[in-house]
Amino acid sequence: MSENGKILVMTAVAVERDAVLRGLNGDDRFEVMEAGVGPVEAAVSTATHLALAGRNAYRLVISAGIAGGFKERAEVGTLVVSSAIIAADLGAETPEGFHSVDKLGFGSAHIEADSELAERLTSALQTAGLQTALGPVLTLSTVTGSAETAAGLAERIPGAAAEAMEGFGVAAAARRAGLPVLELRAISNPVGPRDRSAWRIKDALQSLEAASSVLREVMV
């Protein structure tokens, strides 16, 4: 990864952006922007910002925020660093089950994260005492709301650690611009049946802030 340019961090909403900014504490190597909710808004916002900024303005793009975590992979309170960013519902239903666009031959729903940075960040977060998992982060346009769907995703994508709505859109824009990408998520709730009383959004935002502080130390 080049040392030239800033690091662009895209969050879905303002509270995530503000948590990241608190953690970064004014570090001018980073620029933090709102992408909007969902993969389409995220892709359009990220692509537009990259285009307006011009060539060589950035060296890395990060999709950051809170997310749902898959049980036994990323419990509530865990941080997840992406090994891959996957559009988990991009494909077709068939009599044999779900077929991704990869299997259909229409492109790819899988974008590799910057592996060296992902491993380095995971190690740094763990060293800082933050519970952290490294694994695939899924992007869905419709948040999972049943145990059956959660189990199906976990079976179809081995090692899936987290589910959110923007990562693949951000990653697709970064890939088109020729930039490496990473996704960082703080788990606020389990993937599955929606039980708002069990959500820990405030705690997840605090974890995101703490992770962003560690991110400053990793990006030397």
C-alpha cells in the first residue's frame, strides 16, 4: 500500500462518523464521510467522493460502523475486521438454493480486503485488550431477521463474522478506483431475530471509537 494520500473512512450515519472522529482525535491523515444507508447509497457516495477528490488523493478506503454479529464468531461487543467483503444477497434463488453472481457467471460478489492491514489491525486491537475477530463481513440490502436466514448465511459463507449494509458498496467503489479496502465493524446485536431490547448500540459505538484510536497507531 502506498504511503501517499489520505485514508478515507466511510460510515453509514452521523453517529458512526462521530464515533470514528472521536477515536481519530483530529489525525489529519484520515478523512471521515457519511456514505448513507445501504449498498447503493454507499457505492454512489464513495465513488462520487473519490472522483471529486482526484487521483492520488487517497491510499486506502475503510468502511466502518456498527453491525450484527454471527453467533460463535462475533458476539455482542466484539470488533470485526474484514478478511473479505461479500454481497451476500447478490445472486438468484434457484430450485437448488441460492446462487451468487459468481456461480451464475455475472461477475463477483466477493472483494478481498487488504490482507496485510487486516491482520495487522486485528493483532493491534487484540493487543489493546479489545475482543476482535477476523473474518468475512457480509453486505445485505435487507437486514437478517430470522434464525433460519442467519443459519443459512453462516452455512453458505463459512466463517462469516458480521453483517451490515454498506461494505460492499464502499468496496466496489474503491476497487473501481484501484484502491485497497478494509471493513471495520463493532457488533451491537446478534444476526437473527430482531430483539431491540438486546441491542447495545451505545456500547458498540464506544467500541468503534476505541478501535479508531488503535487504527491511528496502526497506520504509521
